[in-house]
Amino acid sequence: MFLGETIPQIASNENLRQSRRGTNPEQLFAAGYAASFLSAMRYVAARDTLAIPPEITVEGTVGVGAIPQGFGIEGELRIALPGLSDYAAEALVNTVHEVCAYSNATRGNIAVRLVLVSSHA
């Protein structure tokens, strides 16, 4: 359930082909994961008194494909932390990955790639 928002039209992936109408479950999962990761990043920064730039972004994508038992998903989070050194950005992302609710829910269940797309001090 979305709080204060209109529920989007949900489209199924018939035969795992992308639907042209509505939002599919993988897109919803990706959006939720990205939002959760961003919230967890702000939480960790506040908890650890780290200064993070206001223009941080997290973009999530989720794909679906065949596995031996049927079908599975994999995800990728593209994280932009402009203004942080590569070392500080990587350390923050690794800590957040341990805290984030979606990361904890998916750990050991699906492959998730964390990609640092920009972090230059």
C-alpha cells in the first residue's frame, strides 16, 4: 500500500515479456529497494555523523530470468555520491548495505550489484 499516493496500474509480465502498459512488479521492487537504500544511507550518515551531499541518488533496476527451479530476479543499485572520495563512498555504501531492509531481505536470495557511479572529492 502506498501512503498518500495513487496506486499505479500493475501490469503482469506475460511470458516474461515487458508489458507496455502499467508498472510491472520488478519496477516496483526496484523503486522500493532504491528508496530504502537511500533512506538507510541518510540514517547511517546521521548515526555516524557523516556529512553527505544533498544530491546523492540511488537508481534501482531489477531483472527477471530463468533459473533451474523456474524464474528468479537479480538487482542492481547505481549509487551517486558526488563530493565524497572513492574510499569514503565505498565505505558508506558497504555499511548501508548491511543496514538497509531490502539488502537484508535479499541477501543470500538474489544477486545484487552495488555500483558506485560517481564520487569525486
